[in-house]
Amino acid sequence: MTSDELIQQIEQATDPADLFSDEAFADAAALRRRCLRMAAAILHPDRTPNRAAEATAAFQRLQY
């Protein structure tokens, strides 16, 4: 998944289930890994300088 795809997915999400599979909700460790991977490896604003504003907004949205 690219950072652009992830930003779009987060922008369009209306519920956590839109971002995470049912499997992730059943397994807290899997959910945590997914969040960390999304935030650190793909979405962190430092990794998307060409879309820093959108990445920052998406990153902040994940924190809630």
C-alpha cells in the first residue's frame, strides 16, 4: 500500500472498521501492529514530503 492510497483510505473512513479487518479487531496484537505499520512505515509525514499536509492530517486522525 502506498502512502497516497493510505491517506485516501483514512480520509474516506467513517469508522475504524473501514481501516482494519475483522481479524485485527479480534487480535489486539495484530491491530497494534497494523496501526504502527500504517503510522510509522507508510504514513508518517516525514516519509511523504510531497503530501505533508495530507499525511499530517491523516496521521493525526489515526491518533484518536
